[in-house]
Amino acid sequence: MKSGTLSDRFYPLWNKCAFTMVEILLVMGLLATISLAVFNTLSNGLKIWKRGYQAVGEEDLMIFFDKLAHDAHNTFEFSKLTVKGESRLLELPTIVRTPADLKSDMAGTYVEQIGKVKYYFDPAQRAIFRCQANYSQALKETYDPARQLVGDIRSIQFRYYYARTDQLPWHPQTDEHLPSAIEVTVQYGTQQHPQSIVKLISIPVGS
């Protein structure tokens, strides 16, 4: 019958199964390296996503400015369709592209006709919207459903310039005539990193 304590009997088995200090340190070092690599990958991915998201937002802003400039350059003085400009809202008579009348020979196609567009900023949704109306809608002061052009906007400000007056260079709102130019200031970004874009859009037929 074998003698000895229980630890003496199983010591060889423990000695074979146990990890040495060097092995434990190697495993801990390997885990730390893998964790660092995963963290760097996630961090770089987040940075790339933020850059891409910001680029998309700035691209939407450029589209907004292009649309606004196009509508402003096609605007005109018309007694039945007046201009209305405020700090966060702008309505202009202009040429709009709209579906043709169903009763006409051009039914099913799009035609260009006299109409009206409206740009406005919704602070609750932090977005800039555009909607348009054909001639009959504009006379009734009704518009098609609004379409969001830019999101994640902090604020927008329209200001109006009239060349015929020498009192105030910029006005917070329009009168019954078209202005000579419109200044648009859009603020976006975070409170820690605010950004802004200012565009000046001329109106050739403005006063």
C-alpha cells in the first residue's frame, strides 16, 4: 500500500497541468496586444465614419445652395406672385419643373412653368426644407409636400440687400420687391466644434 499524503500523490499531476509564470505572462501580453489592436481598429473606424458623415452633410449643403441659387437666378417680378423673405424663410416666384396637366397632350411628362418655391428652417427637426407650387397652387398659396434638403443644422439666417436704398445694407426681411442679393448663413456642427458657411446669391432682376 502506497504511503504519503494526498498532495504528495497528486503533485506530479499538478506539476504537469499547471501554468508557469512565463506562460501566464505570455498569455496576458498576447491578450493586451489583441485588445489594443481591436481598440485601434474601432477608433479608426469611428473617425472614418465621422469624416464620411460630415462629408455627406457638407455635400447636402452644397446641393441646397445650388438649388437656391438656381431658383433665385430664375426669379422675376410678378404682380400675382410676391416674394416673401424672413430670417428663416424665403418664398420666391420662379420657374418650376412640375408634372404636366393630365388633360393636356403632354400628360405623363414634366414641364417647366411659372410657379413658386419656399425654403424654410425647422428648428425642431434641425433641417432645411424646400417645397414648390405650380402656377395654380401658387395663386392659392398652397405647396406640394416639403422635401428635406439638409439635416443636422444648428441655424440658418437669410438677409436681403437692396441696391436702391442707402440706409441699411442688409435687411432682415423683404419688402414687396425682389432684393438685389440674398446672404445665407448656415451654422452646423456641434457646440464644441461649430462650423458655418456664408453664401451670397445675386438676383439680376432685383432692385
